[in-house]
Amino acid sequence: MTLASEQGGRAGEELVRSLLGTGALTPEWADTFRAVPRAWFLPGLVWAHDMATGRSVPVSRADDPDAWERAAYANVPLVTQWDDGRHTGTEPGAVPTSSASMPSVVAAMLRDLEVSDGMRVLEIGTGTGWNAALLARRLGGSDVVSVEIDPVVVAQARAALTSVRPSPRVIHGDGRDGWADAAPYDRVIATAGVRVLPPRWLEQTRPGGIILAPWGTHYSDQDALVRLTVGDDGRAVGPFLRMVEFMKLRDQRLDWDRFRTYVPEHPDFPGDADASRTPLALADLGRRYDSVRFVIGLRVPDCAHVVNQTGEEAGKAWFFDLGSRSWAAVAFRERGSDAATVHQSGPRRLWDEVEAAVTWWIDRGRPGVDRFGLTVGPDGSARPWYEEPSDTP
């Protein structure tokens, strides 16, 4: 055994102990994580992502093998592709499009999937191949199918999986279509965020089977992990478990260019927009992982928003309707200043809806996402609910 492999073995064991300690990793998965380390599936150049700052730092195995190994066994997400593969060089690209998720996220999702011997699993989003390898080690390679849309990512995952036995079946295809040839599945697990649950996933899951997926709205990049049980009628119902954030299915990414013509350009701003004031502060809209942002998305459907922050509590928040040309803009000032100025235009009063959603959330004691759930019809149409499937949020 080489010194590097000894160090990797120690780092892998430390990671397993840490994940067991937090409860993300359950004992029945521990030996699988020891036998199939994430490092086996990583390319020579990765970008370690800092969740707090949003920065991604390149780490090269050729230039600094020790730093690369530390990153491989650390509980951090690692970007493995930028800009759908068009990116070159070591500096981060514009948009991360493939990654190796945090080990704690991988472990917790496998825990929540609740697999057992004899089950057949469909994975959407192969990525590096690590998650599929873990499932195959636990269940057997013939019972795990993984679908990946990017041909380069597929080739890299297949190459990494050649040294793993048993190996899952890796399909080059669009994940939204699932893989009917091996259906029905007992479990479907998605490692990409969705805004509409593809109907094929429901069709290919046997009644009583479970779909585990990061689901959200276009209001923000946030996802919440939803655990859906498929019924005999083709519907799927289940609770949200916790906040996550994944790269989105390619055909469900939000195209921000569509909003360029909504707002009149300076000096005409705000055009025919109505002006008003709001007592809410920028902080009331929530930070990146706050549940209020997710709840606003549930209660204000078909709305996208972005914040251009200029200070601790100052900045301008923009809201755009996906179905009409309605928009709203709120100019927030630092705390202690006058109430924020609101401009709204179009038939839909977007800011009024957002303000009402925040008030609703506060009045109910600021509930977390685990108090909400989702009902999905056979056609993929989704109805969020609060507390009980019969209650709308």
C-alpha cells in the first residue's frame, strides 16, 4: 500500500465516522461508503465549492496531490464541469453544470431512499458515477440503472466504474424520460433539481414505490427534497424533508433573458408602474437557505425573483411573472431608513402576493419546509400542501 493510499484510507474512515456521528450516514450504509470512496470517481481537476461564500477554488491532483486528496475526502461539494463542457482552463466558468455532491448529502439521500435487497433503482443524473456505484454495491449492479444527458460525463463515469464490481448500468439519455426498458422501479432518485416532475418517472415507478427528488419553483434556485409515494391511481404524494440545492435538469433551467424586455430602460423607469411603500425589510425575504424563500415560491407560483444587494440590508429585489409581462421592483434601504419603495406593473400585483406570502408564513410561526408536502398528478402537475395533503399553503 502506498503512502497516498494509506492517507486516503485514514481520511475515508474519518469521513465515515463523521457522517455516522451526524446521522447522515446510517450503519447499514457504512461498509458501502468504506468500500466505494468518492475519490475513485473524481477527475484530476475539481473545484471545491464554499457554501458560505459561493466561491469555487480549483484543485489539481497533478499540481497539488495532497490538496486534491483532502478535497476528495472532505464534506464539500466539488464542481466537475462548467458551462455544459464548453469551459476550459483552471479558473471557474460561468455556470456549474456537473458536480460531486457533498458526502453528507449523498449519504442522507440514500438513507431516505430506504432501499432493501431485491429492489430495482433508477437514478437520474449519473454525474461522476459515485452515487450509482454505492447503490450497485448495496443492491447489485443489475438492479441499478443510471441516466445521464451529457456524453462526456457519461464516458467519464463509465471509465471510473470499470474498476467497481458490481457495476450499475449507465445510460446516455435525457433523464426526464427515465429508462422504460428496465421499469418498473421500486425507487427513483434524482440528483438534479426539477421544477416539474417528469410524468415518465411516475409511469416507471411501481405502485407503492418511492421517488426522491429535489423539487422547487422558479422563484429561486432553492430545492427541497421531496419523498413521494406513488399510488395505484398514478398520483404521487409525500412530504418535503429539508432544503437542498442541486443543478437543474437542463430543459428546466430558467432563461433569464426572457425578462429583458419587461422593464423600461433608463431614463423611462419605472414607466407606467404604480408606486407604493412596504414595511418589509430585505431580510424578510430570507437568505439563500431560509425556508421563507421556498414558501414564497409555493404561495406565489410562476414568479421568478432576483436580488441585487448593495449593502447589509440595502438592495433592489426584482420579481417577474412567467405567464405575463407583470413585474415588480422593491428598493430596500438600510434598517432605520424610510419604508422601501415598491413599483409594480402589469395585471398581476406580484409584490402584493409576495408580501401576503411572507405575512402568512410569519402568522403560522415561521414553519420549516418539513411542514409542507406535494401531490403530483400523472401528468406531472403539482399541488403543494401545508400540514395535510388536503390543505393548500
